[in-house]
Amino acid sequence: MAKQKRYIFNQLTQNFEVLETSKSRKVLRFLLVMLALLGVAFLFAVLLFTFFKSPKEKSQARELEYMKLQYEILNDRLDNIEILLTDMEQRDNDLYRVMFEADPIPRQVRRSGFSDADRYAGLYGYINSNQVVSAARKLDVISSQLYHQSVSYDTLFAMARNKSDMLAHIPAIFPLKETEIKYISSYFGYRPDPIYKVEKLHTGIDFSAQMGTEAYATGDGVVSDVEKGHWGYGNMVTIDHGYGYKTRYAHLQKAAVRKGQRMKRGQLIGFIGNTGKTTGVHLHYEVLKNDVPINPINFFYNDLTPDEYEQILEQSTLPTQTMD
């Protein structure tokens, strides 16, 4: 089909003439059409990528959601591990270290070894930084807990190897051959002083017995002192058992050991008397831990049944008169 011609009326010639379009106008018209098409295409692309995702984007979105889910599961598992380690720490401090008389490890020490200041700086600045930092921080805390728990177990293992020696040295029996409770005449605690008639701390337990009754070491150790006197504790033997423990045997008629002598549990140390500040024949027996007197009742477990132990605990609360 032939291209139709366009005409225009020329007023000068009073004739219709063929309208000729210049090349520049044709080029301009072509550019305008192309620009309009590009604009429509761009608008279409924006709408397409805004409201519709490509297969690759859909795949990446699924992977991202999966990773988020895995981080949540990981954090939950780390929380459970922290709870388990905290329980282990509690049993370590409150049970195992108490049994071996070791100081507990403070919580801040168990979680030491790292700082939040710059450690996680490189992990921030991303959409999911909080999840990554949370997991990294928990792993660091758990690593610190595991390290200190391992060190603690190594220490306790070394203590356990010496446990038999420790048990042999700690006072654990009556200082008399007869272990009946009836021989206890006064207990540890505040009691009326028989001389000064005022309430004073009685730092040991009194055992009433006949003059010359034998007294025995309550644990292995070394005689650290043998004293003779006419006042206070009178004739007294002190045994250093190690591990911070000492025992005193006061108001003796005479000692049967010398200073520096090694002792075994149940070995004779002297004979009961009434030397020093006393109102009658008896043995004043003390247990000291780090040079502080503690209740000897807690150290008769080798000689007493549970019922007998409950009985002396009850009797120890009753008012009595000391003999020294």
C-alpha cells in the first residue's frame, strides 16, 4: 500500500502543496517514541521486581528463613547447655568442693576471659547481626565455663587422691576408749563459768572420767605442743592434724607424748586429770579449724550411730555447768 501524502495550502501561491517533513524532525520524533517506550518498559520492570520475585530471589529468601530457623534452634540448644553447666557449677561449689574443703569458684571467674567491648564489633551492621552475636556470645560464655569446670575437676581429682590421707588426719573419734554419750558432761557453746559465774563461750566438750583414764588422739598428726601449767588449761597436749585442723586435750594428769612426735588415730596421748582451772576430774577436748574453735560434735562420726548423734545434738542445747 502506497504511503499517503499529506498536503498543506500555500497562501502565497493559492495552491495545495505536498507537506515535506525534515530529517531532523523525523529523528526527534523517533527519539521521543523510543523514550516513551523505555519509560513504559522501566515502569513495568519496577512494578515486576517490586511485587514479583525472581526464582533466584525466592530461593535465597527460603535459604535465609532456613538459616534464621537454624540460629533459633542453635540458641535454644546453647541455652540448654548453659543451664546444664550452671547446674554442674552449683553441684561443684556446693557439694564436691565442700566435701574436699575447697573454696568455691565465683561466678564472675567462671565466665571470665573475654570482653564484649570489641569482640563482636565485626558482626554488627547486618540485618541478622543480633542473632549471630547472641550465638557467638553464648559460645564464648560456655567455653569459659567449660574451661574453669575442667580446671576445677582436675583440682578435685588431685584432692580425691589425697582423700584417704585427709580422712585419716581429720579428727573423727571420741578421745576416750569408752564412746558412750554419758561421759560427756558439758558441750560446746555459751555456758556458766564455774569460777567466774558468768556466761562464757565453752570452746570444747568436757568428758567426765576417773583420774588417770587414758586419752587418745582422734586423728593422725604431729604433736605441736606439750604444755604444763597450774592455771587455765593446765597440762595440755596439742596435735596438728594438717589440712587446717588441730585438737587440744586439756587438764591432763600427765602427757604421754613429746613435742614433734608423730601420732596415729587412737594412739595414747596422756591421762585425764584436773590440772589448771577446773572444778573436777575431766578432759577438756577442743577441735580447731584454722585456729578457730569449732564444735567437736561434728567430728564423732566414726563412733556414733545416727540416733546417738541426734541425741547429743539435742543434749548440747540444754543448759549445763562447765568444769573449767
